[in-house]
Amino acid sequence: MEKTLRGKRTREKILESAIVTFRENGFKKASIKKIAERIGLSNASIYRYFKNKEEIYFALVKRFEDGLIEKIKEEKRGKTTLELIKSILLSYINYIRENTTLYDIFREVEFVNKDLVRDFYKKLINEIENVLKEKAKKNIDLETLSFSILGSVYFIVINYLIWDGKEIENKKLEAAFNLIESGIDRRGDFKPYIVEEREIKEKNDEILTKGEETKRKILSSAEKLFGERGYSETQIMDIARESGIGLGTIYLYFNSKKEILWELVRYINYLLRRKSWEYTKDFNDRREIENAGFQAFFHLFRNISNDYRIVREAEFVDREIGAWYYKRLLSPYKKGLEIGMKFGEIIKTDPEALALSLMGIGHCAGMKWFVLEEGKDMSKRATLTTLNFIMHGLKGVLKEEA
């Protein structure tokens, strides 16, 4: 009995050490040796409890998943649909607040084992779907709606609890819950519609210097390899082989692989802003802009889903890169929403929180279709479900008022 108890305590010490090790180093750079040294054990001692680093990581992912789902089930209460949804989301937020480091580790699972992340979201989304069953209108895609609801708080959690390391103000949550209840359309008369897909017109006829051509070729090869293999599994030598450019020449343009990643993330950020502008440049009404802008996002990442993987993975290579990508989008987005509020087109609320909520909806709907579904084409029904939820909240997608 004493031996069993001691074994359980040792196993727990290993997991606690792993939490810190994975947080500091990321999954790829963490090692059994680092986990063992932190608690004064030998590598052999670790292997008595876990076969490898992956098994330790999966145990932590399972701990996070089981703890969150259990908390949601225990605390889910409310008489109305809105109260039940808010209860689920508050449990989600509070659990992450209490287990911030564990959540930070969990977020990297997408690049370690996609089946694990699919299983997690299936269980989490199922909790939301169970509340909405039999209540959603006939033309609503229930799974996409559930991902969109989760997205309403997704980036609020990450921006404040993870990136900024501070508490979420009540007014930020109120902005998200107001969106969930009634959407952003202050006038209440906007009907979402499908827009025709547009191509970004690149300047293919521009004259490039030999140096510019070389740099573009390096980035194009890196984009392909990072997207297909992942950043950690790609070496500078691989980029040299793919591009046909000598290793020494690559180092004339970039000091490191991370510098190449930075350049790619800046380019993908530009692509999204350019695509959004192409779709929204003819509109003044903020509701029209959101309707077209979301479809620009979905069209772009359907076609370059590997690039979205690059953006997501970048955060775990260097948090500054990932945070920059989203915050670079956040600032002008916030200003655009403020203009829409000023003209009475969308609800008056905290503009930063609203921008984060909308970005989260796009991210989670996109993750469902372009990451978890392996680049599957997003249906018109799913697109309109997301847009109707954005414009009119649960009141616009349910048979009866939430």
C-alpha cells in the first residue's frame, strides 16, 4: 500500500514537473531529461511510469480535458437557453483561469496529435449542442453554431489570461454575452447573404531584382514545408533543397529559421487584410463589412489552410510572433467597429472585447472546417449560420427567444 501511494506521488511529481517543462520549452524542445532533472530523478525513474515524452504530454492533455468537461457538467445550470450557454462558457473561462499553465500546454496539442484535439472539441462542443438541440431553426448548422458560440469567448480568454496575464474585466465578458444573446446588428434588420468569391490580384508582372527573386523563392519553399511538415520538423537545409538555393545564400537573407517564420507570418497577415479589403472596399455599413469580411476570411483559409497552420504554430515557437499576428489585426478592427457603433449600425459595447469575440468566432468556425475537417469546403449553410449568429445572436438562430 505504501509502495502504491509512493508510486502515485512520484507519478504526480513527474506530471507537475512536466507542466513547467512543457510551458518553458514547448513540446518539441522539452525532454525526459529536463523533466527528470527538475525533480531530482533519473531518466530511468521516469520510464517506470511513462514510456516516452508523448505519453506524459497526453496524460496532461487528458487531465485538462477531463477536468474541464467535469466542471461544465457539475456547474451547468439555468432555466433559459442563454443562461445554460452562459453557464457552460463561464465554467470554461473559470477552469482555464484556475489552470492557465495547463491550458497553455494543451493548446499546442493540435501540432502533436490532431486526433486528441478532435476528441476534446467533440466533447466540449457536444455540451453546447445538447443545450441547443430541438431549439435551433431548421436551416441552422448546429455544430458550426456551437463552435461559433465557443469562439465568442475564445480570444477574450487567450488575449487577457494568456498573452496579457491579467484578469478579464466584467465589461469584456458582458460584451461577449450581449453578442451571444442578440448579435451585433443594432437596427435588427440586416439579413446575411453569400458573396461571390474574389481573387487577390497579385502583381505578377512586376520587375524584381535577382535578390528579390531569390528571397521570394526562399519564402515560398519555407511556406510549403512549414505548412506541410510543421516548423519544428523543417530545417534550413530542407528549405535549401526545396528551393534549390545554397545554404550559405539563404543565410545572406535570413539569420535564422525563426526570422523566415516571422517574414511568413507578416505576409499571411498582409494577405488576410488585403483579402478583407477586396471584399469590403465598396461598403460603408459595418454590418455589410462584417458579412463580407468573414467570408473573405473563410475563402482565404479554405484555399491556404496550411498557412493558417503556420500562424497557429508560430505562437508556440515564439509567443511574440503569434500574439503580434492577432494584435496586428485587432487594432484596426477595433477602430472599424467603433465607427459602426458611432453610426448606430452595430451595438454599443466594449469595442476591443467585441473585436476579440468576432475574431474568435471566425477562428473557431475556421478551425472546425479547415483544421479539424482537414480543409473541407465550408458549406453555405454553415457560413450563413455563423453570419446569422453574428448579426442576431441566439435570437436569430433559435426557434424561440433564448
